[in-house]
Amino acid sequence: MLSRIEWKLAETQRWVDSVESIADWPAAIALSLFRTRPSEGHSVVARWSRRLFPHIWIRPSSLRGWAVRIDPSEMSQFVIFEEAFMEGVYRLDAVAFSPDFIIDCGAFEGYFSLLAASRFPGVPIVAFEPNARNLAGFNANVQRNHLAIEVRSSAVSTTDGTAAFTGGGCGGRLGPPTAGWIVVPVTDLRRLIAELKAERLLVKLDIEGEEATLLPVLLPVLPKQCAIYFEWHHSAQEYQRAVSLLSAHGFVTSLTRQNRIDDRTVYIDAFAQRH
């Protein structure tokens, strides 16, 4: 079993290995030191990181020179950064065609949008993110890298209008009003896709449970060439039903990774493609 020091050294090496060049090593080392587990959220390092370094810019090697910012006090930013730039949740070389439009739903601070813009330069991207704090980070990343990404302060669903939104970070979701809920705009994703008339479409769905409602009704309006990265927040049995439904519409689905939360809930990252 690794000691605490050995574990931290291995984590630091992982961060250093993920960046563009030696110029990014100081940022990578600092972030690996600031990266704490939930139980360590009140450590001395975490407290001082909040005071001294409100944001750190770092260039992941997969972005070919573009930078993203991380707030060392936000655990969610570390988690999603690692998913996108270290763990390869979005392996865009698996997309078998060049899309003529990209839609990023549940865009967080824009990591997938930046990856997609790097992989498919010049392809229009529209991103949806209803959380104001995440949206500010997304806009900062877009401006820093001089990108033409359309960022909308909205969630996606099956209707246009407004809805209750709860939570923050990477866990905000639509649902019934609870403590701390706010009202956010929602966009009918079916309508948008139908209006785009794209022939080759790339979609990312990371919408904290709404995928179970949205995915089935999207399938009839998706173009023949379509690739979908999606996160599933329900049971493994319901995921298999979703895979069967995708298969009935000509999609081949592969499971990227899974994390079992309890007996009823499993978080799954998957990729479906029809071409």
C-alpha cells in the first residue's frame, strides 16, 4: 500500500505528464499539491490555496497550447479536469467523421468544448451551462483562448421555458424545488437540433439525470451521422435499456467507465455512434 508521500508524488507526476510543456510544470505541481480529497477540504494547504491562488492557468497537452483555469478551492474543477484531460473520458479520435456542428450540454467550464474545438477546428459549437459560476469560468476560458464558442446560460430539456435548478459545481441538476433552488432558462434540445439541420452532429450530454428523459426523444431527430458522449446517472438495468434503444436506432454504444454509487445508482460514461 502506498504511503501518503508516495501517493502524492505519483499524483504530482500524473499532473506533470498531462501538460503541454516544461513551462506548465509549476502550475501542474502546484495543482497536484492543492488537489485534496473531500475529507481533506479543510487542510492547511487547501485553506492557503484559496487565499493565495484564486485561479491557476494550465495548458493540458491535449489542447495543443490552449489553457484552462482552475480554482484551487473547487474540488469539482479538479475532478472534471482529470476526467477530460487525464483519464480520457472524451476520446474524440473515436468519432468516425468530421461533424458540421457540436453541441455541449452541461458544459461546466468548457473542457469538452475546448477539446472539441481543438480536435475539429472551425466547426461551430454551442454550449449550454445554467450555473452562473461555471458559466463565468467557461467564458474566461473562451476569452483567454480567443475561441468562437457560443455559450448559452441555459439548461437543456424537452421544452422551452424555465425550470427549477438545484446544486452547483459539477452536480447541478433540473428537478423539483428544494432548498437553495433557483429558476433557470431551459431550451428544447429537440427543437434546436431540428432547426440546425446538421448532417453530421457531435453531442455531449452531461446533464445529471435529465439524460433519461431527453435521450429517448432526441433519437428521432438526430442526423444519420451522429456521435454522443453521455453520462448516465441511473441504474445499470436502465442503462442497458438505453443501450438497446440506441441500438434500435442504429447506434453502437461502448461503456467508457462506471462508478457504482449504491445498489440502485451507477454513474456511467458512455459513447454512442451512428455513421
